[in-house]
Amino acid sequence: MTLPFDFTAASRQRALMALTILGGIALALLAGFAAAKLALDDRGHKALMIALPAAFILGLLFVYARETLLLLIILFRANLDPMLNMTKIGGGGAAIGLGGLLNGLIIGLIAVELFNRRRIPVMRLMGQTWLPLLIVMVGTLAITPRLVPGIKNDLALLSNAAIFLLAFVYVRDKASHDLWIRAVLLSSIGPLLYGFYQIATHQGFYDAEVGMRIDSTFSHPNIFAFYLVLQISLLFVVWRGGLLTVGLRVRRLLPLYILLLLFLLVTTKTRSAWGAMAFFFLAYSLVMERKLLPLLILAGLASLLLPEVRERISELNTGNSGMYYQPLNSFAWRKEMWAAALHFMQPQHYLFGYGKESYEFYSRLFYPLANGVGPPAHNVYMQVFFDGGLAGLAGFVWLLIGTGALAASVRKTDRVEGFLLLMLVLEFALVSVSDNMLDYLVYNWYLWFVLGAGISLHFHRTAQAATTQPIKRMSTFERSAFDPMMRWRR
């Protein structure tokens, strides 16, 4: 007699695993609901309702589907700040929530993948990029006046390095590279829609100096602005340079999508992001397509007709001295604060600084206009110098130069992507003069994953070419990366 359903041992095991997962999710939802009922306030109610089931589901994905977990993070992390902020427990720099769990999962992903046979040149990649800065920043925890925020910030930096390395794990060929880059681009749909919803409903981030600014699904308009610069740079190279293969209909829609993102970039009122975007377009027209230069210059001049752009730029002509009780503009305010920080620093702290997260702790003392509230540095070079001294500054400059060299090497196998990656590094270096770029976690994850994806594809192309022809004109780092990549490909 033949049964209509013949359950083999493997199918029974899969069914049992599915039932276990579904049962676990149900129990997590029930636990979240029960814990939320016991919460003392509405905010805690929402946090527990979200946090317990989400943590359980993320844990299951980490155990059984790590690549899927990373793909979901890439697709949706740009949309999650409002929800993740609801799950935070604690206050100030010690607050922690599901965002911290995601950071830990990213670090755990690279640790597990490297343990499970993934052969990538980890130490050489880290040595040329993140390792010197991480060593200094971890070391300065020994003298920091803000230990818990310092540890959290170091873990965020480590997650940036981890997601950079994860790109080397999962980008194995052109097809996988294109899949991940498409995921990065698709992540912009949610922020785009919510940004226009904020415009339509007159919501957003209220700034006492400049009025309403659109921050979309991000915690600050500046982070949204730099994320948009990254997305527009990618999309423009897809459209004009053929970075990805797209259908004719999608290619026709790309200019409109880029214009929508550019409009949102204007509404963030972030001048440094505008400058980075202008720098990218100018460089592209000079290096890749000179015929676009007149059109881009006209577009830049036309943008000055927009009231938001004209007002934000004209503000730089006033408030530069503070005389007659005139309020300083934001850049003049920054320069005065940086000068006060350098005057405050004592020579014995020039080498290793005052400790991780110390700038924000001491700025309330050395900058009288802070009114007792310590502002951050708004300058990565100043921040790492104050926190980590010359050693920290050298580590950050090493990160920029090392990553820039890797990005530039990509031009040997793909001129378009090599240009894009180098521009992303230069944009990052440029805006680091006036913004807290190392503190913008979501933007950093997307930036460093895109950089890692492009460099990883270049390594695989170089290794594949070396199997059919002699190795020639390879850099020292490319040669050192060659053997591990070849073993991995086998």
C-alpha cells in the first residue's frame, strides 16, 4: 500500500525544524506581548512588543541563513532607525536596543564566516585599511572619560570593518556583485517614499537656525544627505557608465529617479553633502564624459535659483566674526570650536590624545558657547586627533589612503567602477572636514559594503586572469591577495 505522503527522514527533519521555528516565533510573539503588558509606559510597551520577537527571528536567521540575514540588512537597514530607536533601553550614550543587536550580528557574521573556511586576505585587507585606526581607538579606552559610549563607538567602527570584509565573503563573481549592488540601490525606495511623505505632511527635523529639514527614515538630515550622495553617485554610474546591466525601461526611468533623490538632497539643507555631490558630478564630467560638462554647469547654476540652496549658501557670507552679538554661522562656529580644542590640548596628549569619545566630554569645558552641553567635533580629523592624538590621526589618514589605493587599483579591470569607488573615498575624505562621518553608522555600512564589493570583484577578476596568462603589473597587495583568492575559488 502506497501512502499519499511518503515522509522520508530528511523531510521529517525539515518539517520538524519548520515547526520548531514557527513555534519559537509564536512563543517570542507571546512573550513580547506579555512583557509589554507589564511595561511601565507606552514607549516600553512598544519596545518590548518589537524587540523580543525581532531578536528571536534575527537569531534564527543568523544560525540557519546568514547570507539571507545580510541581504535583509542591506535591503532594509536604511528604513529602520525610527523603529530601532523605539527599542532602546537606557539613556544618553549608554542606551542600547535592537540597533546594537544588529551591530553585533554583523560582527558575528564575519567571525563565523571566516571560521567556516572563507579564505580571504583578512589581515592584509585590515592592515591596509581599518586595523591601525581600530588599534588606536580601542587602546584609548584605557584613558577615556566616557567608557560606555567609547566601547559602543568602537563596536560601531568594528562593524564598519566587518561589513567591508563581508563583501569579500559574498561577492564571488560579477553576478553576485550585481546582486548586492542592486540590493544597496533598492534600499533607497523606502527613504525616498517617506521623504516625500514628510514633505507632503510638513514633517521632518526642525532646526532652529534653518527651519524644517527632511531626515526621512534616518536619525538626522545629515545622515540622510550623505546616504543620498552615495545612492545618486551609484545610480548615475549605472545610468551613464553601465555599472549594472539594466533593462531599457529601467534605464529610461533612472534619470527621473536620480532627479527625485537630488530634490530630497536639497531638502536636507546639508551644504557639505551638496559640495560632495557637486564634486562627484564635476569629476565625472572631466574624467569620464566631457560632453556632459556644459550641461552639469548649467544644472549647478540653475540650482542656485532654488530658495533653499541660495539661502543656505548666502548664510556663509554672514556671521563670520561674532561681532556686535551677531550669531556665528555653522562653519564659523565650527572653526572657533576647533581652535578652542587645539588651544586646550596639552603637549603630553599630542601623541595619544585624551581617550575615546573625549572630545564631546571636554568640549563643554573648552568651548564657552557650548552652554554646558558638549558638542561633537563636526570634523573627523579633529575628533581622532583629540581622542587618539597623532596616532589616531595617522590611523584615519592611513584608512583613507589605503582604501583609496585599493579603489584606484580597480580601474585596471573596470574603469567605470574604479572611478566610482575612488570618488566615494574622496567624497568621504572631503565631508569628514565638517561632519561627524564616523558616527553615521547607516551611511558607513552602505559605503563600506559598496567599496568592499567593488574591490572583491576586482580581486576575483585579477585571479581569474592570472590562471590564463602570466601575472603582470600587479601591485604588491594584489599579489599577496592572489593566493588566498585562488584557494577560495577552488
